[in-house]
Amino acid sequence: MFERLRSTAALAELSQRDIPMLGIGLEIGAAARGTLMGPDALRTTGLPRMLATLGHRVADRGTLREAEAVAVGMEPRWAEFCKHLPEIAGWTRRIHDHAYAMSRDTGVPIFVGGDHSISMGTVSGVARAAAERGREVAVLWLDAHADYNTPETTPSGNLHGMALSFCAGDPILAPILDAERPFRPVAPENIHLFGARSIDPGERARIRTHGIDCVDMRRIDEHGVAVLIAERIAHWRSRDVHLHVSFDIDFLDPGVAPGTGTVVPGGATYREAHLVMEMLCDSGLVGSLDVVELNPYLDDRGRSAVVTAELVASLFGLTILDRVGHERVPATSIPRR
């Protein structure tokens, strides 16, 4: 069975990718504990094997389990609104180093968290490597939340809710990454929120002021994911960007994936989420991926982990049926265990 599937995928050598996968056991950026188990849960579902069966060359780099706390040159009046700031700054710098090294190669790195604060390290490392190649990074933030708070606006002090602001170059948050690690912030026109349905008042004002592209669930209901994702694919192609997808499990409706600490009703359906991933795969633009906020402690018999693994597989070529013009492997051909 496995050899037959490998032969099918080999028909399209250009679609075969090197995929280094790094687990990141960071959970203190969020209020709920348990996301440090996310990387192992996805391994248990067989995600690396699913990707290998699709013809990709997967290299599991293990999981980062700890990082040293560091001093952060942030003004005390702002630092007091950032929980676990020294620890998360240490994590961010360590993650950045790994993401930068992994992104200098020609593959498509996958970073599996952990909470969404890991993206401060992944996006900054990816952007640094892209800048050395003369390319900009665009970020597709698949999430119920905007994560666009700052220490001035945060209602909770949790840094996973400020991750995208850091990636956009917020000056208050900038000292989290030290000067030894150069970082090109993501330009406002290259930030795309998709699936939002829980945005704090301070975030709402900042999104409007900065002109951030934000597709909430009402727009998805009105226009459908196919039209909206196609528009953004056209935009990314016109700018020739490196596309980084940051996939938070709470993008999905909790009826589909209950295993996260930040559930919000009314999220993407199973088919909507797969369509997003399939269209991104067809675009050929995805250069790196975060998978965050999977909390096995809150899951229902592994259901969220299985759905997440299937969605990641869709992003890398898994389909329900063969598609004319796309050499991709039908979902019925992929063993789940």
C-alpha cells in the first residue's frame, strides 16, 4: 500500500517538498495549560507518515522543551502587562534561531505548538531568511482572534494575544527579540486575518488604523471561502511574497475541533477549512506553516488532533478526489494509522 501511494505521488516530482517539522512546547503565552502536548498529539495521529505518503520528504526535528528566561529592555510600565515576559522572550529568541536556520533551506518548515506566542519566533525567523533572499513575507492568520493587542490594549496580559502585533513590528513589543537577531516586520498590506469572530475593542481600533485586511465570519458567510481566498491568492502572487500560514485550531468551529482553550462558536466548518487548505496548496505559494493552540487535555478522544492532521495534509496535497491539472493523492488512499 505505502509503495503504491509513493509511486502515485512520484508522478508529480515538482510537488514533492522537503518538510522539516519542529515541535515547540511553549504554553505559558496562553491562560489554559496543555498546548505543550500538541506536537506529540499530532505525531500520534501519524501526521509525519501522512505527509511522507503524499511523497514529501519529512524530517522530524523533535520538540523544543525549554528555554532560558532573558532580560527584556521593555519599559516597566508596559512590561507589567506582559505575563511571563522574560520566559517568553527567551523562547522567542530560541524559536527564531531554529526558524531562521530551517527557512534558509529550500523546504517548507512546519512549526507545531504550543500556543500562538510561538509565532513571534517563527515569523521573525522566517522573515529574516526571506529578507536575505530579497523577498517579503505575507502572513495568513487563520484564527478566531486577531492577536493584535499590545501592552496598551490587552485585557489579559497573555502574550499569545499580542503575537501578530509583534510580527507587525509594534515598538513596545520589539525588545522581546534582541538586536543580535535582525527582523524585518511584516508590512500591514501583507497581514491577512481570516475567520475572525472575537476581537477586543483595542484590537478593532488598531486593525482599522493600520489598514489590516480582516475577513470575519460574516464576510465568509456572505461570500464564501473560495471567493475570498482566491482574492488573497491573487494579491500574494502580485507581490511575489513568501506566504507564511499561521493556523490556530480555534479557526475551526468548536463542534469540529473542541480541543483548544480559546473556543469561540461560529467558526469554520470542516469543509470550509479543507477548501482553504486545498486552495492554498493549489496556489503553490505556501512557504512555511504554524499549527498552534491544539490542547489534547481539552480534546474529545483525539478528535481535534485528527482533524488538524487531515487539514495539514490537505495543505500539502491530500484531496478527496483527483483534480484535473493537479497531481495530488486522493484522501481515500491515505492510511490514518
